[in-house]
Amino acid sequence: MAGSNKSAQSLLPGTLELLVLRVIEDEPLHGYAVMKRIRETSGEAIVVEEGSLYPALHRMVRHGWLKTTEGRSESNRRAIFYKLSPEGRRVLKQKRADWTTFAEAMRLVIGDGRAQA
């Protein structure tokens, strides 16, 4: 999907948080790994830049959605790893439900591109 990448700036409000919480749901990740996981999982369609990701991560830590630990990255560099807190799991569940409702409503409105009879 070259040329159609969506940056974090063009995502709907709250979407970046949902994406981050989801990719961290299964295992703690450091920032670069979060960006890479979102890009790869989206088929390269969503590219999150550092300038958007790190403020979002810090905000989610302040809200108590994420906990941090220090560790080593795959390249043996010191890194901060983020993992979901119990509150983060609750927020993820709610954001996922909200997104599913929104996506279904959008599908109903825009349909499959064919005119309704």
C-alpha cells in the first residue's frame, strides 16, 4: 500500500492509544518495537512516528494504563518496556468495544459503495 500510509497525526482521536494498548496486550514492548509492531500488523498502512508515539506512551503511563520496566532491546540497548496495567486492560476493553461500535456504524453508513435501492 505504498503512498497510502496513515501517520499517527491522521488517525482518529483515541486511535493511537487503542493501537498501542492492543500491541502491548500480549507482551511488554519498548517504544521502537511498538512502532514496528503497529506498522507490520497493519500491513505497512499505519506508520506511527516517534514524535507521536512517545508522548502517547508517557500520557498512558501518567493515566496509569501502562507500567514501565527497564530492560535490554533485541540489539542489547537499554530500553524502557511498557506493559498493560489492570487499568490499561480495562481501558483497552472499553476502547475496543467503542471502536467496534463505531466501525459497524461507519459500515452501515458507507456500505460497500453501491447505491442503496
